Amino acid sequence: MPTDIASRFPGAAYIDPTARVFGKVEIGEGSSLWPSVANRVNAMLYHRNALAYARGEHRAWDGPDYEAAARQWKREAERQFADRYGS
């Protein structure tokens, strides 16, 4: 990965300093690259919702259980990020 991600995607609207890009990737003009932690937590929340939806539970994205799970996934993703890339 080049040290300067911005040079790979000159039309990007926003590139977070912690963003990581691997492989042959295209980013459209005006697109954004968000922090690694935010993307990982977002993926976990989508996964949780997909599993709930498959069970017929269509409101799995709110409530105390959801909020606790989201906080835990964020802490874990931040820990993994710090372990790999430093704080």
C-alpha cells in the first residue's frame, strides 16, 4: 500500500488517516474512506442485523442489547487496531 493513499484516490471527498486500502481498489469521485474501526464496527452491526432478520426479528438495531453489543464491538475493534497499528 502506498504511504500516500490520497495520491491513489485524488477525487475522494474524505480519507481518514487511519484508513487502510489493500489490493486493486477503485474509489469513485466524492467517495470517502473512513477509519478502520468504524468500518469494522459497521460490518459487525450489519452482520448482527442480517442474522436477526433471518430469524424474523426486524428491529435488531435498537434497544439496550444492541447498544451494549455495539459498544463491545467498538472496544474490541479499537483494541485490535491498536495491537496492529499502534495507538
